[in-house]
Amino acid sequence: MEHLLQVENLVIGFRTAKGTSQAVRDVSFSLEEGETLCIVGESGSGKSITSLSLLGLLPENGDIAKGSIRFKGEELVGKKEEALRKLRGNKISMIFQEPMTALNPVFTIGYQLQEPLIIHQNLSKQEARKRSMALLAEVGIPNPKEKLDQYPHELSGGMRQRVMIAMALACEPSLLIADEPTTALDVTIQAQILDLIDDLKEQLGMGVVFVTHDMGVVAEIADKVMVMYAGEVVETGDVKTIFEDPQHPYTKGLLAAVPNVDDETQELSIIPGSMPSVDDEIEGCRFHPRCPFAMDICKQKKPPVMNVSENHSSRCWLQEVNNHDKSTVTS
Amino acid sequence: MSAEVVLGKKAVAEKKDGFFIQTFKKLLKNKLAVFGLVIISLQIILAIFAPFLVSYGPNEQNLALTNQGVGTEGHILGTDNYGRDMWSRIVYGARISLVVGISTVAIGLVGGITLGLLAGYFKKLDNIIMRFMDLLFAFPGILLAMLIIATLGTSLVNVVIAISIWSIPGFARIVRGSVLSIKKQEYILAMRSIGASNTRILLKHILPNCTAPIIVNATMRMGTAILSTASLSFLGLGAQPPTPEWGAMIAAGQDFMWDAPHIAIIPGVAIMLTIFAFNVVGDGLRDALDPNMDIQA
């Protein structure tokens, strides 16, 4: 079966003064139409870089060293800039973290909203204006006509993020990449924006890659979850399994670190230590220095991706121990 | 209701002033800049309506009435050593200064903006272009201009070419600097993410963000260009006599400093006022275009 998006063994390297450092190590995942995949991880885990690479928008010193990204069966790695440009904003769109800086301050909302329409659909200025008015209404902006002639600084953060969404969806893409679109917004607006993205996903039947570090957001929006740590995928599974039966110690740590408002006596749990830098080569499992369950083998050998069940996998030696226990019990 | 639909766009435009009107309003609060604007406007009016403002041609000699001082009947600013009307020569000189100033700045802008945009946006071109600009920078301006004129021959057109070439690196540097900071902004990434081409991003999204420093520098550069033209003409490399160019007029008047000082002093004052005007307007614009000024004031 052809996936909407299939990423296989993606490796992304950055050329720095010190040499090449790997920001994304051997990442694979797939996404179907109408499905939401959440990429979860701390800052520096490579989740944003992974999402940028899908559009070929890596920074100047970043390269896809290995792997393949297939969109509807079409290979995107190594594709010419010109061909990628035709996909961007048209078939694959992106929304960004900071609605405050993602809109050009010197142009009106209408001017910027019309850009994708003029670029990809060759609409005339009047048609584009009409269409962008409809788009603004679609993303729930009151008085769209008035808003078209306003500048970004005249709108609130939530409104600007809606404008960004309208811009991304102008050409009705089949894949939407959202890089922490709610992080900079307050909670009520966050919920509204999540609902909006979810509604539009249903309407357009898009696949959504949603990058976040907020487990609350994941619970709200995800179908599938991919947890990343230091450039690697440590656990994947559907949202229910990840929340109910997390296998990897890092995922468990992340879930335990979500504060519970109802429990006043709760001490906020933390994962001790901090994310290793992309340059650090760590022998064995990349998480073992911070892992409460680290065993000897974790320090020596890198764990392979192990299947917990169908559609649920974890990159952890504990998995083998579990399997071993099970097999000894049965024998 | 229907009127509102028709006027939709206009109504909004009336409600808030555009960028330029806003800047202009801020500029008008600065008294010195207003003074400069008045002088520049006067100069523009003189230059455009020159033939209607004078009773004698700029090169019309009257050997019976030479070296007359300021206030002589029929010659408000007196006459020079050939009996030419000083007022007429100053007015026609304003024409030359403005034309030279505007054309050098225009050529310098086109060259500087193009090179600056390319150098700032494409990393590969950056070193090639900017090192060449550094090379041009390394020459003292007047020396570079003299070198170019020495090769091309003395004429006002060659002065324009020389000063334009000398203006390019300054603009290129400013534009490159702005491009470097603007291209890192998220809205440029956002534009790339919707499939905008490099050309489109550079011209439609980056360039308009650089206008403020460009406007300020172009204004200041006008003053410098006019001064350089006058200097070159004073040295005999630019406008040749009898062209009523201010620098050339000073050069011609220096022989009569004792008997008729006004021949050299009047064009000198004209140059001084012009440069002063462009500089204070440039300063005023810089303050008016700086968004932080509102908070501090």
C-alpha cells in the first residue's frame, strides 16, 4: 500500500566548524491520509529538523545524508529545488511555532495570504483577494474583509496563528506539518487552534505531522505518537498505547513529568540530567546516562528497535528482558 | 452598505496612514529636518523653474558691469568678473547639483541594492562581491573618482559615473547587512515553505524590509554626491567653465577674493546650505524611521 508519507532511515547531518554532527539518526515513520502523527521530544531532540527536512527547508549547513522521504510514492530526497518549490505550500504546507515572527511585519495580512494562491494557482489579484477572504472566514477570523487590510502587529497571537493556518491551507495540501504551532499561545487559544487544525484535517482529509513537546497536546490531537530523543526515535505507537502502556523509560519519564492539577501533593517528577549535544557520541544506548533502569548492556551495545506489539515499538534493551521473562515463564 | 463595500479599501486607508505618511508626519516634528526640507524644496523649485526666475542668462556677460557686490540694482547677488549675474548662475547651478546628486544616487542605489541583495542572500556570492566592495572602499573616494576621470576624461557625465561607482559599495554594505538579518527571520522561512522562489522572496519580501536604512543613506549620500561634484569641479576635473557649477564658480572666484569675495562665497554658501539640508533631513529620517524612537521619546 502506498503511504501518504513514508520516511525511511533518515539521517541528517550538519556541517559545523568542528566537523559533521548528526542531528537526526536513522528515523523512520509513515503517515496515512487523515492521520495525525505527533513527534514528541525535548528541545534539541531533532524533531523540528525532521519536520523541516520533509519540505527540503533545512538550514544552509544541513544535509540529508541518508534515507528516503516519499510523499505519495514520490521520492523527495535529492529532488531539484524547483520541483520541491512546486510542492511547498501546494501539496505540503507548514505552520510555525511563532505566529509573532512568522508573518512579515511590513505587509498586510491580505497581501501575504494571497502569496500561495498567486504562486501556485495563478489567481489574479482580485480572485486571490476573494479566496483569501473566504480562507480567513474558514479559519474562524471575524470580519475577514477588514482583517485583510490590517498589518500583523494589529492582530493577537491566536489570530496570527489562524492567519498562518489559512496561508498554509490556501492550496488545500494533503500534508500539513505543524512545528509546535501552539507553544507560543495561551491555553484557551491553544485548545481553539488544536480544534481548528483537527476540523480542517477532517475536512480536507490531510495527514498532519505535529511537532510538540506538550504531552497534553499529544493526548488531544494525535493518532500516532513518535517519541524522539537526541536525534533518535525511541518509541512509536498509537496514542492510546503510548499513554497507557509506555515501554521506553524516556517516554515513561516524559509522561510522569506532566503535572496533575487535581493532585495537590504531587511532586513534579523530572528526568535527571540533560539532553546530550548532537556532537556527543555515546557508547550504547543514547539515553543510558539518564536512564534509571540502565543495565550493563545499555552502556556497551546500542539497542535495536524492538516490537512490543504490532504498531508499537521501543528502542530499549528492557524489551528483550521482558520478552525473555515472558518466554521463561511460558517454558 | 453598498457604499461601504465600494469604499472598503479606501475607508481602511483613510483610517490609518500608510508607512510613508506616518514617517513624514514624524519627520515634520523635527524642526531641523523641516528647515532642511524647506531648503531642499526651494532648491528643487529653483532648479525646475530656473528660466522663469532669472532676468539674465547664466553665461550672459556684461563687461561694463563686472564684480558688482550683493544688492546691485538688477543683480540681487551682484555680478562676477565677466559681469555675469550671480543669482542666475546660482539658480542654474542648483539644477546641475540636483541632477548630478539624483543621478549618482540612483545609479549607486541600483548597483548597490543588486549587489547587496545577492551578497546577503546567496552565501556563495557573499565573499566574491563583498571583497570586491572592500577593494573599492580601500581607495579614498575622491582619489577613486579622480582615477576614473583621468581615464575617461573630464566632463560632468564622467563625474557622475565616478561618483556613482564610489557610492555603490556603501549601499551594498548596508543592504547586505539588512538582508543577512532579515533572511534569518521566520517569515522568510514561512515564505519558502509556501513555495515562493528566491527572486520573489528577495524582491517582494526582503527588499521592502530594507527600505528604512536605504532611504536614510540615499538622502545623506545626495549631500555627499553634491559636495564631491563641487570638489571635483573645483579641482578642474568636473564641470568646465563657463558651466555655472558651484564648485567651478568657487574656483573661478578665488582669484577675486580680495576685490569681489562674493563671487566665491555665494556658491560656497549654496553648497554648504545644500549639504547641511540633506544631512539634517537624513538624520531626521533616521529618527522618524526608527521604531524605537517612539518609546524613548
